[in-house]
Amino acid sequence: MDATTARLIATIAVLPPETLAAAFDHAVGLRRQGGREASRALRLSASENSELDHTVRSALLPRSEELNLYRAGLHSDAKSVCVVAARAVWKPGTLSAEQYALLTAPFTAVGVDVPRHDAN
């Protein structure tokens, strides 16, 4: 995994529960606006997917109780939205600028500095 993606995961992993909940809710709202199709356009190998999933899971696991106390299922929701954004940042070349913006929007909407599509 590249350093940019690792930094994004580290940044997301420490966001307050209410911010992670807002990011997930924003992602759900974008699914009908092309988010689902954009996510399907991402191309990672099985080993890359496994590495990314493990990194995100490891970053959020220590906070699982805190997140789930804030809102039931938030740990899983946060992991899901983080993995999608991190996949986009890691492999932006498989996405159009619009798809990239859709997949990273849940975090840009809550103030996370996400790399530009052409910066990767």
C-alpha cells in the first residue's frame, strides 16, 4: 500500500464517532447517485483487497466498542466507508474524476483532506 493511502486510513481511524457516522450516512446517500457503480469500477487484486481490509480493520478495531456505543453497527459502517475511500485513493487510475469524487465525498464532506484525483 502506498503512503498516501496509509495516511488517509490513519486520518479516518481517529475521527470522532459522530464524524464517522456522518461520513457513512453521506455515502449511503450517494449510492443512488452513482456511488455503487463507481465502487464497482475499482480494480484491486485479491491480495491488495486483503491488505487494505486488514489495515482498515486493524486501525478501527481498538475503537469498535466506542463506535458501537455511539450508534449500533457504526464500527462496521465506518470500516465499510473507509475501505471504499481508501481503495479509490490507492487506485485512482481505475476511476474517472467523477467516480473518484463520489467515493471520497463522504470524507471530503466532513472536512478530511483527500488527495485530488490527479495527485496520485
